[in-house]
Amino acid sequence: MAEKITCDPANPRGDGVVDVWQEKCTVRFGSIDKSDKMTLDAVFKFFQEAAICHAENLGVGREDMARTKQGWILSRITVLIDKRPNYWETVTVKSWPRGFEKLFAIRDYQIIDSNNNAVVSARSGWLIVDMDKRRPLRPQAVMDAMPQNEGFNALSPEVCAITGLAERSDLQKVSERKALYTDVDYNGHVNNVRYIEWIQDTLDPQLLEKAKKIRIDINYLNEILSGETAEIFSAPIQDDDFAAKAAGAAETAGTNQAFAFEGRKTENGQAAFRAELRIYL
């Protein structure tokens, strides 16, 4: 694999194509909570920027895709935080493509701490979308021209499969959010990070502040446009021993808390996202 020690996010194409994107980032004040540690939504922001930079580096960035009226849309992602980076810690964010599964272009991520340990790992599934028709396209033509990085997995298939989350019948409404200016991104819909913030805002802040390990699985199902409203539903998840082991947190299995979420568009009741969040104290 063609790797550099550090890639330049200000000039993604400056040093030639790399199979694995790597950039140094500092955990700044806006990325932490009262615990002085990195928040879940900040992890998503780091990953988002790395993916965008690597797409530019590989020649499939925003303007490249726009020429054929195509775009990248994040469809689902699993993130495992084994250790939350500290305030002012310098970390390395890595991201790389891993081929495709059916309609999903796979992209992995890691955050490497100052001791060279992988403290956050993730796998995501992206759709290549016809931006006029808002319909997914087959990714093979694009993905075949990109690095495959075979055997280089941030997460094992046993821990993370690119599958959908099931609908649940036990959810109760916990919040309602309207998509405003700061929620909406370049693609004209609520940004993927904002859903994570909406989920976090339904929980006890102290639970998030005390979290030592976190796992989230989220499926983005239908876009929410500016001015639309989403009702957020949630329920606790019981009997969660398997998830504790899968997240590398078996030693804290007795103290974990887990929640299922679903966001539904108020206008038509359509599911906009489903998520499962597991917190290990």
C-alpha cells in the first residue's frame, strides 16, 4: 500500500495518490466535553473530513463526481471507541477504501493515539448517488479504479457487517428536531454528524461524560431536508452481552447501557435513520 506519514488536507492531491489517507489532528476545545475527552460527534467530524480529503486525493471528490451528476452519500457506519483521546492530544486519523459490497462502497477508519495505539476504529458503507434523481448507482465502475486495500481491515467481519438495523416496536418519543440552517450541508440535507448530535442530546450528559468505551451503529435511511422536522424515538436495549464483547469491552459488560433510536420524518412518518448506541462505563 502507498502510505505517507502525513497527508496534507490543505492540498489533498499535492503529493500524489495514496492508498491510505493519514493526517495529524489535534483534539481541540470544540471536540471535548466536561471530561476533557473527545466526544462521539467529534469522531464523526474527523472521519468526515478525512474521507472528503481522500476522495479528492483519489480523483473522486466533490467536483470530480459533480461532472457526471454523481455524489457520495453516507448510508451506514459502525464506530467503536476503545479509548477516548484527551484534550490537546495529537492523533493520526486514517481512512481508506475497502472495495464494495452490493450497492455499498466500503471505507474504513482509525484514530491512532499519541502512543501509536488504534483507539477508534470504524467501517462505513457509502452510496454513489445520481444527484438529480436521488437514486443509488452501482459503485463498481468507480470502486474498481480505486485502491482495494485487501486484508487491511479496521474492524473484523465478526464485529462489523454492513447490514441494516431492524425496526423496533418498543420505541417511545424522546425528542423532536427541525432541520435548520446549521443542520444542513452542501448536499442540501441534514449532515450525518448532526444526527449523532441529536442522539446525544436525548441522553443524560453525565452518562456520555463518564463513557470509557462507545459503540454506535447507524443507518441513514432517508434524507431530511431544510425546514423538515424529525421525531426521535428511543428504547433501552436489554441482554447486551454480545455487544459488550464485540466492542472489546467484556470487562465492563455488567455496567454498559445500550439504546436503540429511530428518527422519523414528521411530515410522512418515514424513517430517516436507525441507530444503536452502546456506552461502557
